[in-house]
Amino acid sequence: MPRLIPTTSRLSPSHFLALAVWVVVQSIAWSATPKMRLEITPMWQGRAVVPGQGIASDQKLSITRLDAMLSKLALKRADGSWLESEDWHHFISLERGKLTVEADGLSAEKFMALRFDVGVPASINAASPAQWPAGHPLHPDVCGLHWGWQGGYVFMALEGRWHSARGDDGFSYHLANDPNVAHVELPVEFSGGGPLTLHLELDAAVILEGIDFAKDGSSTHSREGDALAAKLKANVQRAFRVHGVSHDLFQSVANAVATPVELPAGTHAYPLAITERFPQVALPADNPLTKEGVALGEKLFHDKRLSINNTKSCASCHAADESFADSRRVSIGALGDAGTRNSMPLVNLAWGQSFFWDGRAKSLREQVLMPVQDVHEMAESMESVVGKLTDSESEIKADFAAAFGSPGITSDRIAKALEQFLLTLVSQESRFDKAVRKVADLTEEEKRGLQLFVTEHDPKRGLFGADCFHCHGGTLFTDHQFHNNGLDLKAEDLGRMIVSGKEEDRGKFKTPTLRNIALTAPYMHDGRFRTLEEVVEHYSSEVKRAPNLDPNLAKHPIEGLNLSAEDKRALVAFLKTLTDESFGTKAATATGQGSVSVAVTGTAPPTPGTK
């Protein structure tokens, strides 16, 4: 991949390995060198452009193609010098959905600006395109931006349709030829040395500013002396702007669906941001995430009409300020019944393989309706819920129509809306995550806790760790499996055995994620432990032997780990670094970071009744 290099000499690549952090992910290096990504979103006056759809401010205008060649990436240092790229060439394409470009070798220093060209250097523009190997951005069949009949590259292609006096008409603007290379420079402050995403917007309204299709013409091939091409070049140079900076790299959610389907009429894709440090997410192909669907799901999550007496909503047992968990040992249902298990926290559900402590729901969509119909929880029937929503005010009906492209309220639509909302609840911004990305540091005590977390306890080999990573390894801090973890179990709760019917599953419960663990007390399936200190003490000295005790616990000495008081404190200190300060209002108390706000949608929040 093309790399950023100093103007005077080549940079030695710095390695992005976060020491023992990656033992948690089985020593897989996320990125060998610091990488920078540009995410470019075509816009029209503040709204994302959808190929072929009418522009919001003028439905008589649509854009079908917005492609561009980019080259000569450079970053301005604080001292005014430039870190320039070597052989950096990329293309973007609205129609093909290719809107990200990358560069490696981002040095650990501060930068004040970004620049690049829309176009290619004259030497490349004049050379034969046959020199480029298959897959290279400059290969004509890859970028689709080489003029075979005239020679040279098209620097930017902007095409679409407009409504003229004669009816439906088209426009085709091709910016090309060496004098029309557009130089773009954008002020933006950030620090290198770790993964980075710069979010840019490309405003098509600015590109077309001052251009009248009827008077100026509806096409240009940028021939010499073409005033329209000169105007386009000037507009392109100011059409880019920086929308934001993220010290992380994100998955392409468009690739998360095996067989993509069209969005419901009138809906807009939900911009789900998931770090590349997480396993590749798989989203349901028959329920694409949309802004309208997620908003409806959030509204239903807080709607008390889902309960028999209109007193309980999903949020009643999954509070935002408790990382969407319940601070009570067991939740109280709509009819006053006490449950038998603690409400599981709602986080990173997109990777769930089964749901509830015993795994009785195989999918999130199946799970979301179970608490509604459980007599000990919301105690309502779906028929009644549909009836109440259908007979209610017109707003909720309009929300369903907006989310699904047609009127109608059904159980399936309720489940799909809730599923969409819950899939957006991604927690990935803890201090631990920031330390991995080298934008924060762990204390010495926290580092000691991490070392204990990822170290086996095997005295015969001189290893004296806490052995946590077997069940809580990986960047999600759960193996999604079921284990007997040595609790003194109650005879009436058979755990996973209730679902499987297998004796070997007696007393096995699902491994919960440790993300936001400092916010989700009490702990274990029955909420028996009030503090993290009690949890650590259990694994240190109180594990009960059982025929199906998990082997990673059964291999420990009979007397337990016998962690020192200092090591117990260090382990708890590390667990608190897994708190996502943007995920719930109690994060401020748990981490001492000050007040924060709840992010109910976006990259971190809920699923109803995951118990």
C-alpha cells in the first residue's frame, strides 16, 4: 500500500502492537503499522447523496455518478513542513460505494492540515495505462476513469439528471487534463502514531455552485479553454471539508450483510460505526439498518404499552445509566413478580450467538419479544400490543410507515424495529480501547491487572495469574459460551440444562461480556455479588468443585488462586478500564472522569429483557 514518507527521507515503520493487550486477542496484531483512512461522504447541503435519488432541496435533481481520482496525499506538521506520500493514488466512487482510501506509515507527531490532489500528476496522465497491474487504482478497468479515446484520466466525473423545459434531462461533467488538477488543502489538527480515520464530506452542491445547466451547458470534457471546466476545478477545490477525526479504524458495515437488499422506500441507511478491532460483524440481510427503523426501535424500547398494564418498558429493566442493566438483584415484572435472574447488560449484541443466561433464544429478533410475553416480566400478548399501538395516536403509525416503507403494525415489524435499535448498541470507547490505540495510558496498577488477566495460573510452570482470558478473551471480552464457574448453585435453576436437557449442562450459564462491568452490578446470573471485589474473591478462593466445573477452573489448586490483596486490587483496577465513558451516565462515577451523557443510539446503547 502507498505510504506516507518524510519529504527528505523514508520513515521507518512504527509497529502498532499494544504490548500485552493483544494477548487478550490471542496475540493477533490488529495493524502492523499506524494506518490513516479517509472516509469521504458525498453530500448535498448537509444530506448524504443516494445515487439516483432526488436531492432533498430539489427533487428534480439527482446524482447518479460522483467519481474522482485522488493523488499526492500530504500532511502538514506543526513546524510547517509536509509529510508527503510516495506513489499514493486512489479513486472514490459513489455508485460503487467505494468511498474510503488509506495510507500507512502515520508517524507519531502532531499535524495541522491535510492536502491532496483531485487528479493525477502529468507524468502519469501522459503515460500508458497498460503499465498498471490488475487491481491497481490506476488500472483503467479498476477505476473506470481513463479516457481511452482521448488519452489521460478523468479527474472527477459528476453525472445526473435534472428537469429541464423539455422534461427529464441529463448532465455529464468530466473534469480532466493537466491544467485542471484541483489542489485541496484542509485545516485539521490531529496526532499520528496510531490508527486514525479522517471523516471528510464532499458537497456536490458546492461543485455545481454557480453553474446553470441551461446557460452553461449540461456537459464538458474539459477541452482547452473550456470556462466550465475552470469553474468546476475552482468549485472542487473548496467542495471538501473535514467532518471529524476518530482515532480508530472502522469496519465496512456494507459488507456485513451476506446478501444486501434494498432499503424500504423513503428510508436512509443508518451509519453504524464499528471498530476494525472487533470481529467482523454479521447483520441480518432481511432487516437492513435504517435511521427510521432504529428511531422506531428506540421509541418502542421505551414504550410502556408493551406491558400488560402499561407500567413497564424494556428500559425499565435496562437502564441507560447502568449500562442498560438493572441495579436490582432481580427485576420486578409488570404484575409485581420478582424474577429469578439478573438482567443481563445490553451491549455488543450484534455478535451474540444466543441470548438469555441459558441461551434459549437463538436470535436477537426472537429474543426481543420473549420478555413481552413472559408472565413474570411484561405479561402481555403480542396481539394486544399490536392492538394498543394500532388504536393509538397517529404518530406511532406514521413511524412504522416511515421505517418499513408502508403502513401497518405487526409483531414481526415490532421485532425488527427493536432488533435494529439493539444492533446499534456498540461499546468500543473505553480507556482500555484508547490505550490500545495509543491515545491514553494505563496506570502501573492497571497494567499489572491486565497482566494478571491474561496470565494462566500454573504454579508448576511458575505462572501465577488470574486466568480470566479463557472465558473473557478477545476484544469483546466474552467467548459467548456456557460454563459452570464454580458457584454454589440453587437446585431450582438448572441453567443451560433447562434448554439442552443434558446433564452436563447443569449449572452452566452464558459468559457475560466484561465491557462496562464496573457499571453493571450486581453480578452473576442471580445477582449474588454486589461488587467486583466479591467477584474477584470468588475466583481467588471460593470456587466450588463440581463434576462439570469448567476445566480452566478445575485445573487450579484446590485452595484456589490465592491472589494477594495487591493483585486483587490491580485486577479490579484493570476491569474498570473497560468502562466506556460514552455509554452511560454512571461512567463518571465508576471511572472518576466527570459527567458524561448517555448515547442512546449510535455507537453504543440496548435489547429488551435479556435475562
